[in-house]
Amino acid sequence: MTQDILTLKDVSVRKQKTLVLKGIHLRLSENEFVGVIGPNGAGKTTLLNVIAGFEEFAGELHVFGRKETWKRVRRTRLRIGYVPQLFPVDPGFPILAAEAVMTGAVGRVGLFRNPGIKEHAEAVRLMEMMRIAHLASRPLGQLSGGERQKISLARAILQKPDVLLLDEPTANLDIAVQKEVLNLMDEISKREALTILFVTHDFNMLPERMRRVVMLKAGEKVFDGDIHKALRSDTLSRLFQYPLETFERNGRRFVSYG
């Protein structure tokens, strides 16, 4: 029997005079793979920031059975991995790809201690799984967007979190690279004991292992349920306020614009 690992009760976030999250109720269980979908400005990133401990909020948040404020204790923060949207890196920044991955171990071993043989072996395993081992000695700033995104994923998983938060992990990537990242997410979900929250606005690019979808609109939760019901024409059209049609091909559902 699975247990709730995260619970949000009437969670709201106000920025200046605007409510960007409005009374969110949400429960996540162990090893769930949940998508968060909505248009730009829906509050998707803010929701992740609340869970990660980066955002002040009103309401109640329980993480791993413990009531938390936005200021997390270290042991709780270490159990939550966060992969933000792709960000630019200075090509001259003096850090290698393998070193960037190894920073994921710092929280576990301590800031002033060097990772040991076990952590290095795990980093190599993760880079091999993500097919980036050949990039180990390349400067991070010289890698492509897709390669940096894989580095970011490997770093977050090396942290050994119980919850993995992904904010638009395929944004601004070529279609082929997007598909490769999605396949990696399916593989990670299968191999690692993780609860995954996957934020996106692209409902044609969803991991196959995702079974549940939460939809946000203007800061409110408007849907929470099975992915097949979420991807129906009527559900998506209401969410985006635009006529959308869905169709199936080779067992997968796709969305087209009317």
C-alpha cells in the first residue's frame, strides 16, 4: 500500500497584489509519476517552488509526514531534487561535465568533504545510463542544451532524492532531443524509487509512464485525474480556451490545433 509523501492543503501564494496560486489541494504518493499541465502563467513553476522550499505560502504543506514551512530543514531539502528550466551557461565557466554531476553528492557527504569511491561510481553509472559518459571531461559551457539538461538530471538523481521536481525539462530542445529526454525520464521512473512531478505546457510531449495529470489554470487546480481523461478534446479546450482535437496513433494520443 502506497503512502502519501506530499500533501498540500489550501495552499496559496501571493506576489504583490496577485494570487498566483489559489487554495491548492494536492496529494502525491510514493513512486507516482504526475504531470502538471497548464498555459503560461498558470502557476506551475510556483507550485514546484512551494514544494522545493523556495517560495513563501499560506496554507499547509506536509512533506514525508512532517508539517513544513517554506524554510526547510536540511534533511528534508536533501530528499527533494529539483531540475529547473534550461538556463544559459558561460562557455568559459571552469567546470567540467563530470564535476557538475558530482555536485549532486555534496549535500549528502557534506560541504567540506570530498565524495568517495561510491559517489564517483554512482555518477559514472548515471552518466552511462543517460548516454553522456563521453562528455565527462568536456566543459559544461560548451555542451548543447540537451546535453546540459541530461547533466542536470544526473546531478539531481545523484542527490538521491525521494521526490524529483522537473520544470519544463524539454523546453527549448530540438524534437529529437525532447524525445530522448522523455525516454530517459521513463527509464529513471522505472529504475529509481522516486515520486516525480513533471511540469510542462506541451501535452504532445509526455513520458509514457506518466499516469496522472494535474491541470492548473490562473493559479487554480481545475483537473486532477487519469491522463487519458486529461487529454480529451473537451478537457484541453476548456483549459486552454481554444478548440483542440485529440487523435490516437500507434496506441498514443496526440493533440492538434483546430
